[in-house]
Amino acid sequence: QELPEMALLKFFRPENTPVPARPTPEQLSNLIKTSLHYPESFSHSFHQKSLCLVPVTLLLSNCSQAVVDVMIDLRHKTTSPEALEIHGSFTWLGQTQYKLQLKSQEVYSLQLKACFVHTGVYNLGTPRVFAKLVDQVTLFETSQQNSMPALIIINNI
């Protein structure tokens, strides 16, 4: 009796098999892109009302394919003497911390109010944004890359 011919077995691994890779710190610090939307200059009569309130929109964009936990902290102040000389100091009114969850590619708009007591040039780019992947077991979020200074000119009428 003849033996059947033996065939070689070939094993294939599909090329697109996801390999769970740990994101790099660089990738983690670019999960969320932020942009501030506000008027370039704002005119206010400080004689009639001592506080000048300016609406500011903070736009948060999830650049990843994953769900991301986001924390926004408005309590951060610029304390370097040069920055205060150039930009002066202002206050964010209302809630000072926000925690949100953004779905893959989601864009979220957060309405803020900046409060000024003097004319001058101010840097609105003080919000600190932290993020982490939802399924990531870390004790703290990664600080997100900060954009360029966001300057606003406050004028007196």
C-alpha cells in the first residue's frame, strides 16, 4: 500500500495583526489638541464697570482613535516677572477644573470667561490640559502640548 504524499504546512500571520504597543510619551502628549477662540482686542469702559468680562472658547480635539479622559486646570498662573510685566494678570471666572471624556476624533467646545481689571495685553494661553487613554492604568494624566501664546488686547473706551 502506498503512503499519501506529504505536503508542507505553511503558517501565515496576517500583516495587520494589532500588536498592543505602549504609546510613547510623545504620542501621549499629543492626544488632545487645544485652541482658544477669542477676540483679538476687546474694548470696555472701566469707568462704568470695573470688571471686564470676555467670552473665550477652548476647543479640545481628540486626535486619537481611542477614548480619552481629559482634565482641564484653569488655576495655573504665569508667575515669571517678565510675563507679568508684558501680559499682566487676569482671572478665569467660574469653575476652575473640568473633567471630561472625549470619544475617538471628538471635538468639544468649552465656554470660559476671562476677567480683566486693567487695560493691557494679556496671554490667555494659561489653561493646562492633561489627558490619558481611558483603558490606561496610570495614576496621572500626561500634560498636553501647549500651543502658542494667545494674546488679547484690552482697551478702555
